[in-house]
Amino acid sequence: MRSITTTDFKGKNVLIRVDFNVELNDLAHVQEGFKLEVATKTINHVIAAGARSIALLTHFGRPEGAPDPAYSVERLAPEVVRVLGRPVHFIPSCQGEIVSQAIQQAVEGELFLLENVRFEKGEMENDRSFAETLAQPFDTYINEAFGVSHRAHASVVAVTEFLPAVAGFRLAEETERLDAVKFNPARPAIAIIGGSKIETKLPLIRALEETYDCVLVGGKIANEALDQKIVFSEKVLLPQDFDSSARLDIGKTTASYYAAIIKKAKTVIWNGPMGKFEEKPYDFGTQVVLDAILESNAYVVIGGGESLAVLEAAGVFHKISFVSSGGGAMLEYMAGNTLPGLQPLIIT
């Protein structure tokens, strides 16, 4: 992919697509601040490289293509300032004259936070006209939003038709780290897949049963797989028992068996809890899995919002080899799917 390190930003107006889609109630928590923190290296590099202005563009919540005060990015501004340690000026739009005027009047290194891009109907439609307007005040575009790069949206894909596009530091690192565990994992290579929505997790399980030594399945998707009588290879292990007839967590026998497998692993990828972890005592299976991961000597990659919440609650972010900033994007990338947001960044 086109590298940020070989791009000249001197005197340029730079648009950076970030993923600051956080939960407001959790802004002080690690798993939410993490989404802001992963963009800091790219932002600092662009400022140090002499950019005239830097505008940060994100979505926030699900405003359904129309302005909604509940989802205004202005509510995030204090946390963005705190994490970046720099003044940040909020602009109550992401396009049009108000943005153009602010950019034209910017002093060197000035940092802006644009309004929620999903307030605009053209965003989720990947509309070229909207993307052209979005791009108009800027000279260069950086994708630093791996977590939304599986979406064919205007601020991720169509905007690259109108601006030179490069990958941010974190986005490039995401692909490198995921490629390593996808194509050349140290063995035994173990995957742990939990959470809900079997339809979204099944492609990844299918891909991993071809390349990994073992896939351990838990959470609601295990129930769905059993109920739908989905047939897997012998590499895919479904729970042998559950906490109760309600099946809100894997049982003690399964948890112990999974832990024994994990502790011998050299590579572990984990996406999704083993049960209804946010409510005791249904966090038991997830906690056993986490403890086994921490006791192993494996290279560990973890992604997905719920898995990150588990790490934050346990205070063990720093003990994990690599924490992906993408949930759905990580699933699709590891499953071998093409991510629309990455294609325009590839050198052809």
C-alpha cells in the first residue's frame, strides 16, 4: 500500500478518515479511548511533516443519513483533545463552504474535527458527488480507519477518486499483523470464535478450519451452529456442555478442555466471548479462556468490541501481542474477503 512515510505533506491540507465511533458512556475506558489512541501516530507525523491543516473525519453512531444532535461529533471533541494533547477545532459540518473557509484560514498544523459524516445521505451510498464535495478543500487523503474499511462508503472509497490516498500507520500495521497470523502462523495455531450472529462468523470459521490447527467455538454462535446442525470438520470444536439449559455460557468441562488446548498454542486469534460475559456468572467461560491465553506463550491477536471490553475489564491490554481496532473488518479480512477501503491504497 502507498506509505505515509514517502508522502510529502509540507503545506498540504490533509483529510484523515479516522474511526472515533465510541460509546459516550465509556469514553474514559481503555477499549473506547483505544479507538482514538491508535490514530495519534499518524496525526502527529502529518503535523510534524509540515501540513498546513489536518481535518479528522469520522462516523459516530447510527444517525441514518440526517443530522441528529445525539450523534454530533462535537460531543467527542473534549476526549479527542485529551487523547491527542493538542487543540482541536470542531467544524459543525463535514463538507461545503464552512469547511472550505476554515481550511483556507488555517495556520500551519491546525487540527480540525469535522461533523459526523453519516449525517450525510451520500456517505453510506458511496455517492461520488458527495465524495467530490468532501474532498474539495483538501490535497491529500489518509485512511486511518481500518475498522470501517470493509464498508464501501464515500469517506472510505469514493473520496479516493478525487484525492491522492495513502494508508495511515495503524491501518498498515493492521494488515501486516493480520497477514502474519493468516498466512504464516506459528503452530499449533488456535482460533477462538464466540459472540453472536453465526452468519457473520461462519465465513471466518470456514476459512480458519482450512488453515488453523483448531477452532474453538463458544457464545451464541455455538448455540446457533448446534441448533442449525451445521457440519464442520474435526478441527472445529463446539461446546461439550453448557452452564444450564439456557446455554448462556459454555460449561466447566468445555472451558477446561478449551483452556488446555489454548495453553499449548503458539498462535492464538480471538474474536468474541464464550457467553453472556457482561452478566455474572455467565462470564466464567470467557474468563477461563482469557486466563489460558495469558498463561500461554502464544502470539495473540484479539479483535472485536466485546473481546476488547473483556480485556479492558481485566486490565490486560498491555499483555496482548496485538489488539485489532477492527471487529467486522478483522472478520472479513481474516476470512479472505476484499476490503473496499484497502483497494484504493494498493500500488498497482
